Amino acid sequence: MRYHESMLDLIGDTPLVKLNSVTSGLSATVLAKVEYFNPGGSVKDRIAVRMIDAAEQSGALRPGGVIVEPTSGNTGVGLAMVAQRRGYKCVFVCPDKVSMDKINVMRAYGAEVVVCPTAVDPEHPDSYYNVSDRLVRETPGAWKPDQYSNPENPQSHYLSTGPELWEQTDGRITCFVAGVGTGGTISGTGRFLKEVSNGGVRVVGADPEGSVYSGGSGRPYLVEGVGEDFWPTAYDSAVPDEIIAVSDRDSFLMTRRLAREEGLLVGGSCGMAVVAALRAAERLGPDDVVVVLLPDSGRGYLSKIFNDEWMADYGFLDADQGEATVADIL
Ligand code: PMP
């Protein structure tokens, strides 16, 4: 019989797929690391299993414990999936800009979800950082993984994502591009690739316009899961060689193109990372191999990015970019 012991055995080893259409005019090869192939549907499965393993080993998480985490969805799904197998309860805190679809997914995996306002300072008692701290203090057996400061977050990428990319590209990768949220992906993967290549891999971060990583003040943006209004310790600013800021509009239009032209139904932070990857690739030649990491699937964004009305309400969709009408086709 060929089977896996549990879904947890399917975490990692995600495929690399060449981008063929959105790259037209570029000479470098641009490959996408498609993280929605993880069993929970995102890159965050990688950090979930490693943070829980480490907490069990250190005794911070004990049998019957409760996992409390502020998360925009993907980390929640990863944690909930691992928690089920290991007998823990999950309580997640997320900002109100997160789509209902994503919240419902976390609830479907058996987690409790508390929703907090986005439009308050991080210091405000109702901010999602503060609400989760209060829940940790008040819940017996609670453990907060804190993906923003947990060294196992970048470490999971140093030990899995980085080595996978080196092996999959036969050591030919010359540029790695990823969106920056907690900073775990870019810091861990980037550090591994720089070490193994003796500095031969350029590391480029993609950031929503307005976020601190690209010099902003934390001004609101709509793309989910990336950008911050503070500097998390999971982020090592020594790793990226460059940070490219991308607007919501460019991120979302590219996200839609990836679905229609590349068959990749992915989330908004993926479109953002691809825009940055294409900008980086413009300066590169035919021997270059650019890998861009795509964190999650587009299924969680059908009512937003893939909804013409929502896009038009924000002014992201020009008339000529909407659905093709019969008149257009004839
Ligand atoms: N995209 C999405 C959709 C995410 O949920 C996250 C995680 N917050 C990221 C990108 C960024 O990854 P990281 O936290 O490792 O920087």
C-alpha cells in the first residue's frame, strides 16, 4: 500500500513552475514556487509544524494545551491542522480586513476565531496584537507561537524552503523573490541560499506600498498577509539585498493575470511578489534563474480580487480590464 501516515507528511516539497506568459520580453527564466500545494494550502504549514514541534520539546506546549495566535489566516490553518493531530485547541485573532472566506476556513478546521479592528494602533487594547496577549494571559495552558518573533519561523525556511530551491534548480538559482510579512520566508530561505551559493543569490523582498519594509509608515493597504507597521524580529534586514514596493493595484491586476494566463489561481501577495520578480528580472540576463515564492491559493480571495465589482469599487479595474463582453469577443 502507498499512503501517508497523516496530512502532516505532505508539508513541503512543493513544485517549481515556469512562468511563460507574464514574463514575455524578459530573458531570465522565472520560476514560481507554488506553496498552495502544501496540505493546508499555504507556505505557513511549514512554520506551523516546526513551531509546534519545538514548543513540545521545550515544554512550552503541554498535552491538552491551547494555541493562541494573531494570524491573517494561513498560519491559523497550518496550526489548526497540526493541532488536530496532536490534540490541542486553537484560538486565533485576526484583523477585520481578512476575508470572511479565510476566517470560515480556520473555523472549518475546528479553530475559534476572534476578529479585531484594523484601523487602530498596535498599542490600542483592541488591536489584534493586544487581544491575543490578553487571551494568552487569561487562558490556562495557553501557548502563543508568535510567528513574528519565533526563531523557528525563519528556521523552518532555512531547513526546508531554501534547500528545496537549491536542489530543484540544481544550484542555478541566481535571484530569490518573496513577499515580506513576518519576514520568516525571506530571512530563512534567503540566508540559506546566500550561504550555500557563497553570496551568488540575490535576495529581493516585495512589500506593499506604505509598509515599513519599503520605508513607509504602516499606512493601510489591501493586499493581505504581507507588509507590517512594525519591525518583527523574525525579519533579518541583513538578508534582502533590495526591497521593491508594489501598489495594491499592480498586485491585484497581476494576481488576475496569473490565473488567466498561467493557470495559477493564487492570492494577492503572490501577484505582488511576481510584480517585484519581473522588475528584478528586467535587469537580468539569459543565464539568470529567478525564483518567486507564491504563498497561497486564490480560493480565499474570490469575493475580492477575482470579483470585478470589488475591484472596480477601489478603482483597480479600468473598463478595458473587466470581463470580456460578447461584443468584445465578436
Ligand atoms: N503572503 C501571505 C498570503 C501570507 O499569509 C504571508 C504570511 N504572513 C506572507 C505572504 C509573508 O510570509 P512571511 O510571514 O514569511 O514573511
